[in-house]
Amino acid sequence: MTESINVVDNAADSAAAQARAVSGAGPAFLPPFAQSRLGSMGIELELMVLDRLTHDLMPAAPDILLLLDKLDKKWVATPEITTSMLEVATSVLGSFREAAGQLEEIRTSVQRAAFAVGAAISGGGAHPFQKWNEQRIYPKDRYRESARKYGYLAKMFTVFGMHVHIGMASADEAVRVGAWLTQRAPLFIALSANSPCWQGEDSGFCSARSNVVGAFPMSGIMPPDIRSWDEFSAHFERLARHGIVNSIKDFYWDVRPKPEYGTIELRVLDTPLHPAHAAALACYARELCIAVANEPGAWPRDGSREVYTWNRFNAAKDGVRASWIDPETGVARPVDEVVRADLARLSARSLDPDFAQACALIEELLRDGGQARWLTAHMAAGAGMNDLARAAAEMFDAAAAPSAPASAKPAGGKAAQ
């Protein structure tokens, strides 16, 4: 360890050192890998705060957070980088039933709080017509530091993702299982893709959000030659000495270890249009990780960045209608075929009694071209961007997860004027 890397001896000091490193107020710090139960799960959702009349983004997250802070709850709500974003995170979960139940509680709670301040809440990976230069950085040290470090990219990062944490038995297993999960991360981009518009234009992608992350210097994937926690720690220290990273949050990788939680974190998903789909996708990721953990010592044979980048691009472009090159065989297969095969294989070994319900919800996401095409069906029928934002908000408002729209009529039954 060099003098530029902070070293602490207990949990309280570790949390404080991590907070200072994240905000840029202290030296670089990588916390020790915490103990965690294999297959434990946590879900984070970044949600849009909308004006209830115009459905443009609305800087009301601080007001909503004040109301949510008064609730007695197991989950947490926190700010995000701009004031029209709200992040919610579950407690530690162990099954689909737990995930679906808590996410439904979160949905109704944030919905009520938003209504009280004249706002609405929506899922989705990117707002269809917001302008990045109109967004306001949330007044918090970490976000001010991000704005200083990344310039206009900080406001451009007003996009909305879902992150899934999966508990790992050890730090070394986090590195190994993370390598396998990385191979399949593009499948989750495809399944969650629901951001077809960007800055008021049809992007031609099913997930425009996925392209925004790539602008950050530490985006991409963990180097495939890292094969242990010691090697990852050495990688962190080397970058910290150059001033490139100061904390684990400086890695914008699609899958990264999260040592303070004892997890690996899947970070590629657009926030689903309804939280029930979020629960289902999280459980798919969980079952994949448990299956890999039950095959100790096995590593991917091909960590090619080029193959991964191509798979990622295809998933963002075409969603569930994309193809995916299996890095282990070199064979390209349709995403829906790969996902259905995975779900069948995982269902045969899953110990979650409600995993079949998760599979049924994922099957809904595979129908009719997926969430992105549910939204573009409104545009094809003449809807404007405001209508599109309203349609997404109405999907979030529904007590049950919506499937493909019953008709292609614009929200409200008429096109925007």
C-alpha cells in the first residue's frame, strides 16, 4: 500500500474513510470485502420525477425525500446526481416474493409522496425529451465533485438505471462470478431496454441510456486478466496512485464488486417501467450467480472485450430482438432463445419457490419486441414525446405490471398537439 491509499482497522472507520474518498475529501480508499450470504440480493432503482401536467422532468426530488424520510421503512430513498432523480434501494432480500413485495411498497410510497408535491414518478432508462443543460446538480459533496471532475457529462448522466447486488461468499468468488455475470450482462440490457428516445428524438436504439455511460473514462468491464481479490486490489491501488480512481464508485463497469456490501453489482439495466419486472430481472441475475457459484474454480474461456462490446451494442440497439454471441462457443443466437434456455435451466435447480412467477414476468418482457417497442408503438400511432412520458408514468402507476399495450393508441387517446 502506498501513502496515497487510506488504511483503517474497523467498520466505523471504514465507512467514514469510504465517504471521504467518494466525496473527494479524503485519500483513495478500498474497503475490505464484507461478509455476505451467497444469493442474498438487493435492488436499486433510479426513478424519474415528473411534472404531473407536462411530464417533463421536475426538480422535486428534495421535497419527495423529506416526505419519505418520515416513513418507518426497511428500504431507503436517497438523492441522485440531479434534482429530478430519486434513488430507492431495498433491504437485503432472499426471494422473488420478498423482492416483489418490497418493491410494490416502494412504488406506492414514492407515488404518494410525489403526488403530495405535485409530481409523478416514472420508470424508464431515459426521459424522452428532457434537455441535459436544464438539469440541476443535487447539492451534495459527492455530486459537486462529480460535476467538477466530469463537466457537462455529470448533467448528461440524468439517466435512470437499475442495479442488482448479489451476495458472494468471498472476495475471490466475487471476482470469479462477476466475470461470468459480465458475459451475460448484455442479456439484461436487452430485457430491460426501454429508452428509445433521447433529447426529444427517436434514437434508433431500444436503450439510448446504455450509450451515455460509455462516455465516462472508467466505463466498460473489469479487465479479464484479474483473477483474484488481491489482483483487483493491486489494480485499484495502481489507478489510485495516478489519481484516476478514489473509490469503488469511480468504476463505471457494467459489473463491479461492491466490497462494503460483500456483493457483485450488475449495473447495465434501464429502470423497468414497473417494479414487478425489476424483481423478476433481479431474481434471474441471482439464480445465474448461484449456479456459477456451485461450479467452483470454473472461469470463462473467452474474456474478449471486442465480443462483449459487440454484444452490448446489439442489445442496446435491438433489445430482445438482438442476437448474442456466446463467448464460450462463438455461436450467435437470438437473445430470446438464450434467455428462455437460461430460465428453463435455472428453474430446474432453483430453491426459490416463486421463481416461476419471475420467469412468467420475464416472458412478458420478451413479447412484442419488449418495453422499448411498447413505447414506440405509441409513437407509431401518432403520439408526441409528452404522450410517451405520460404512458411510461401510467405504467408505473399501475398496481400490476403491464404487458404489451392493448392498443397502439397514444396515451390519452390522441396525439400531442
